[in-house]
Amino acid sequence: MAISLQKGQRVDLTKGNPGLSRIMVGLGWDPVDARGGKGFFGSLFGGGNAAPNVDCDASVLLLSENEKLTNQKDVVYFGNLTSTDGSVEHSGDNLTGDGDGDDEQIFIELTHIPANIHKIVFVVNIYDCVKRKQHFGMIKNAYIRIVNPSTRADLIKYNLSDDYSGKTSLIVGEIYRNGSDWKFAAIGNGTSATGLSELVRSYT
């Protein structure tokens, strides 16, 4: 049974799961359909061709002990699917968010993460949000979950239930070192960063 977290909570990831060395981090979201798939919102989110879908992109930032990026290649996203050391691998871009289950997945080899990396932050932003006039108030059912891929068991799940209207990027959660173990923190903070590059600059 997965541990269900609320915003701001922190929980041990590896201490209570001896031998856990590989995890899958799944992120999911759905487009808001305010009129049952018809009308303006229906066409905006896939019910017609009048406007594009909301294209959310999950990314991973590998940070040093002082919570900074020391290498631009420590950003794993749809344009850089694998970290330099191979410890973090991204499943690739999902353009719409339609359908059940995870929209994007990240696989992490915890024992292969370099010693200089102390925190791994999971973020989601909306592609081309300014031009498309889109924000996270147009998204519902956002979540992050951590799975043991060996057993397919959910270990942790955090549903993002805040009102993110007007926000164009989300800092969803993070895993971080705690001595020889790893912990997970449910963050759920919305920001006004209009793209991944702007979000990355706040960590440099």
C-alpha cells in the first residue's frame, strides 16, 4: 500500500525498503474538460482542432549539496533523456496528458547517483505557455508517485490538489540524501517560470 502524502510532508524512501536500489517516478495529469468534451474547452483540450492541447513536460534537476546545478547536463528532460552518468533516464515526451496512468516516467538507479548529487527535483512546465496562453489551472488530477519496478508496488503517492491557476510551472517533489538513505518530500509549489530554462536559472 502506497504512503499517501500531503503537501509539505517528508518520508523515508530507502530506510523502510531495504535493498531498494532502482525506482520509477511516475507523473500524471489530465486536461480540464469543463463542458464534457464540447464547446470551447472541449476543442481546446482535444475535442476539436481549434487549439492545441496543453503540453506538460516533466523534467529532473540533479542538484549539489548547496542545491545548485553545477552542470547543464544535470537537467534531464525530453531533449536530454539520460543523465551523463546514466543514473537517471526519462521516458520521453507526452504531448497531451490524455488517458489513464502516468503521462511521463523517470527511472532512477539510486546506487549510481554520483556522490556530488544530493537532491533530485521533479518539475513540470507547460510547453510554449505564453504563446498558447495556458497555465496549470487548465490541468487537473496532477500527481507524482514512486514505484519499486522490481515488484511494481507503489511506495509513495502525492496528489497535487492546490489551485494552480495562473502558474506556468510546478515544483512537484524531490528526493534527497539523508545520511546513507534517501527521503522524499512532497513540494507542490507553483511558480510563474514560463519555461524550463527560466526554472533552471533559479538553481544556478
